[in-house]
Amino acid sequence: MQSWKITQWILILGSLACLVVINNLWLPFIDGKEVAYRGIAFGAVLFALIASVSSSEARSKLARKCALLARDPIFWAATAGIVLLVFSTIFAYSRTVAFLGETQRGEGFLTLFAFYIIYVGTRLYFEKKEWRITFSIAAALVPVFFVMSLVELAQGVDRPVATFGNTIFLAGYYLFTAVAGMELLRFGRNEKKSAMAWAGGSAAVISILGIFITKSRGVLLGLVVALIAVCVFILIRKETLRIGTRSLKKIAGWFLAVVLVFGGVFYATRTARFWTHIPGLNRIAATDVTNTESRLIYTKMGLEAFRAERTPTRILFGWGWDNFSYIWEKYYDPRVYTFDIQIADRSHDKLVDMLTMTGVLGLLAYLALWYFYFRQSYRLANTQMFVSLLLVAWGIAYFVQNLFVFDTLVTFYAFYTILGYVGYLHDERLKEHN
Amino acid sequence: MKDSKNTTNTAPIGKSAQALQVAVLGVLALCMGFVFIYWTLVPYAHMYSYFSRVESAFKSNPSELTNPNDPIYRESPVQLSVRMSLVELLNKVYESGEMKGDSPLVPFAASNFAAEVARHPECLVNCYLDLGKAYDLLASVEPAQSAQASALAEAAYKKGLTIVPEDQALVYAYAINLTNQGRVNDGITLLKHSLAIDTTAAYQTHYYYGLLLYRADPANANQALAELEKGMSGGAAGDPATTRLIYQKMLQYYYGQGDLARFTTVVKRLSILPETDPATYKKILQYIEANNNLPPIQFNS
């Protein structure tokens, strides 16, 4: 079973891949990570094979885990997505690009399949200990990113990127590390390990601060929407919810009131100089139209392409992954040049991306994935209210911020890791029921 | 290894199930191994090696890159991006003024990139823009090949415009290319067409239109100045040295014409352009404001 353990550790390495930056590659922040994630997927499969070949215990254990996995609707939605991606690649406008991926994103079918393998790997090979290690590593990296961000700010960089190459991707990853930190906090409190609790809580708080420093409006909006949704969720629950002796409903009510009042005050005074000194809020107050205008144009291009090209394969399977650039070319709108002179390879709206690149079926599979994610997360509330709230909040924040941007390698990793974790919690819940 | 609690059957699985499990994992491992080694690790290792040699090639030893024993295999997924990045780098080095004479890297980069573009029909429109710029660069650094290189650049821009007919970046580059070939009026026609379809502020188009109008004939100065100002007031940016040169010529022209209004416009612009002498231009503006007249100026011939 040594190979089993190696498989687990290779999958755990995924939480370190966000650190990989290799100069002397065309895109230092992307190319190295692409190599890392594909390598992790290959390594995990290789050692899973060795484990299965060399140990009947490993084969039996894997079979049991597969049987459990087969009861996870998230797994089936993810699998449907990958299968549909195969068809999307076959019928793609450029099969080469859809299969190998554009060099500047490092995605394509090959990388997305690697992430699917990593997700399935975590579902089959991770137990409580491995999840804890993964979250610990993710949380431990938060101060590293934060310090790097502060150094960049001190050097005059407006929006820090740390090891991510793009500030929005860093902000999206901070959502994941906030979850990791909060779970560590929960583990620490449950097991009376105060160091773990403090480390986790600190990582969560620093992650939120980090989001403000990145000044990513989409992620901030996602965070606010998530917090409001969670407060409403708590308020409408019938049972009495408590943190210690305090009523969670009261806390949620007060928090909601503060958010609404603050939101109103902020909106009314958004032109005041005071807000220019608060990272994150200064960018929201500034309401820079450049990004918004160009993104609206890209979204319109995507929808125009979907409307115009009404062949069955385009409607059902889309243009193929990473093929949005061809939509940009074919449906080019000269107005975009004023805002952005580069080729756009994404519509900057995840749903439009899925519709154009993977068609109606791909979009439905993606939405099904989210439906099952929220359903599974919500069901956890019966036994684990805190975790349920946390995962619902993450899901809302992540979904909302993706309406203004797109996934990249690190956020794909975060997304599939959280999916895997929800599946694991679902398995544990089933075991308790039985 | 201890198992955690589980609810499924703990009996060993059948032999066929075991065989299926091993077969699936085996096929996956083979496929992913191929993907990882042939399509990921090896190409990026080659790319790393290539870019590691760029600095040395630029400084002293071009053969670091022009060596025919290029390890990047023909079907490598990074071929196009490697060749494109060399072309873009050479253009940057040239625009920064650091290129020393005719570098053998320029024809090497242009021909290699052209070969890759030809092999990749899925190439995006920016490939043709970069290819055109590579040939224009070759025309600039190797006068003997100027006519041929400019024609090849024109072919690349034209090809790009068949893909995205309204791509402004292509239009500007093509218009400059036509100007360099002595066909300024063709460039002007191109920009006029772009202005007709570019329904937003089109500041950059106005800038280039003004530039070409002046190059076609300095007697177009009035219209050229209006277009340049329209462009730059909206944030258009062009080659700073070219802009500065044209405005300095206009300064002399309008001074000779006694056109105070346009002279003032030119001085205001020169006072904020990079690498000019803002103090001098500000003094001129102060004189005009005080005296409502042209100041006495001695121009260097």
C-alpha cells in the first residue's frame, strides 16, 4: 500500500502547484503550472496503477471507493461535462486548439481532463487526514501570498499578482484559501487544538484582506452576495442556531443590517475622497468603465456567435474549448478597440464561455454540477451547519465572481478540490446514516 | 493501512472487476504519460532551453538561436509561440533603439515564423500582424531586402485583413507599410475606410490618418494637424519620435505661415510630448498669452 500513499501525496502536491513560476518560459505564471497539474494527474494515475497491480487490498479498497463515488451526483455531472467536452473537441472549430489548448491559457481538453483526474483522485484516495493536509498547505501559503502582495504594493504595483500573474486569479484563489482556513479553524476547535484553530482563522481573515488588496470588484461582489445569501439562509431556517451561547440568527440579522446600511452609505458617498484610500472599495467607487465596456462587448460577441451559427453541432457542443478567439475574429466589433486592443480569448462571463465553447449541453452539465453542489452542501446543514454555510457561501461567491471573469489553472484546481471535498463530506454523511 | 468506516461490501472483488480496474488505470496511465511527456514536459523543456539562449544570442552570439540543430521538434505545440515571441522581442528591441545594425536574428526570426504560420492554418489574426511587423522590421534593418520584405509584409497584413477585415491594429500597420513603400495615398484610403466603420471615437485611426496626410504632402498640414489632435486628445499614441518630428516641422511651418492659432496648438502639444524641452515651449506659450503674437524665434536649419 506504499503506492497508495504515494498517490495520495502526489494529489496533495496540487495545493503547492500555485507556487510554480518558471522564468524562461513564454508565460512564466501559466506554463509552469500547466506542467505541474498535468504532471500531478499523470503521477497520481501511475501510482494508482502500481498500487492496484501490486496489492489486492488496494484493488478492493479502490473498488469500494468507486462504488461510493458512483452514488455522488456531482461526480456524474463532472463526468458528463468531460464526456461532452470530448464531443466539443471533436466538433471544434479548431480541433488542435480545443485539444491541446491555447499556449497562453494552458488549458484545452488535455488540461481539463487532468483536473478531472485530480478531482476523481481526491474522491477515491483522500480521507480526513489528506483533506486536512491539503487545507493546511493552502492555508499556510496565504501569508506567503499576502507578504508578496505587500512587497509588490511597496514597489509601486497597483494590483499585486504574487505567483499568479493576474490579480483576479489571486483573488479567486483567496476564496479557496478562506474555506481552507475556516475548515482548519473548525478542526482545531473540535479537537481542541488551539494552534490549528488560530492558524486557520488567521488564514481566513488574511485571505479576505488579500481580496481587498487585489481590488477585484467581481470577487468582492461575489463575497458580498455570498454573505448576504448566507445571512438570509440563517434567518429563514426554523431551528435555533447558536455559536456558543449567541444566537446565530441575531448575528446574521445584525450583519445583514450592517451590510445593507453600509452599502447604502457607500453608494451615496462613493465620490468622496475617503474611499480612495480603501483598497478594493476605491476601485468599486471609481467605476472604471473600460473593463466593463469591453467585457460587455465580448459577451455580446459570444451571444451573437451562438445566435448566428445555428448548426446542430455548434448549438449542442459549441466551438470547442479555447476557441473563443475565433469567435472574436469572426464577430469582431470595432468598438472594442477603444477599450482593449488585444484578442479576447474569453467572453469574461463563465456562462457565456460555457455556452459558446461547449454548447448548450456543456452549459447544462456545468449548471447541473452547480445544482448538485449546492444541493449537497445545503443537505450538510442537517448535521454540520457551519460547514454547510461555508460551502454554500463559497459556491455563491465563486459562481458570482465567475460571471465577470473566467477560470484559469489555479481556480480550476480550487474548484475541483472543493467539489471533491463536498463529495467526501457527502460520503461521510452516508456512512453515518448507515 | 487501516480503512476508515465504510458502508459498502467488504468482500474482495471479483477477478474480472480487478482486471477491468487495472486495465482502465493502465490505459489512463499510458495516455496521460504520453500527454505529459510528449505534449507537455518535452515541449516546455525545449522552450526553456530556447529562451535561455535568447539573451546571449542578442548580446553577442546569434548562432545560439540560429543553429540549425534546433531541438524543438516540428510538431511541438510550442513552435508557434516560440517563433512569435522571438519576432515580438526583436520588434521591441528595435523600437527601443537597442538593435545594433542588421542583426542576423531578424531574417532568421521572420523566415522561421513565416514557416510556422504557414503550417498552422488555425493561426489567429495576430500571427499575421506579427509576421507583417517582422518583415517590416527586416525591411528597416536590411535596405537591400527592403522592397521584397515590404511586399511580404503587405501580403501578411492583407491575409490578416481577410480574417478580420476591421482589425484596427492591422489597418494601422498596413497603412504604415504602404507609406514606407511610397504608397501614402493607398494608406490614406485604408484609414479613411477604417474611420467609416470604426463607429466609436477611433482616436488611433485619426492619429494615423493625420500622420499619413502629412507624409503624403506637408501642404496637408492643416487637415493633418486636426486629425492628429483629434487622435491624441482622445488618448491615441504612436511612435513618440515620429510624432515629435512631425510637430516640430509643423512648428516651423506655421511660424513661417504666421498662423498663430495653429502655431499655439502645436506648441501646446510639444510641451507635453515626451523627450522635448517643455520649459522652452512654456515660455513661448507665455509670450503668446501676453502679446497675442508670434514670438521671435530662430529655427536651426
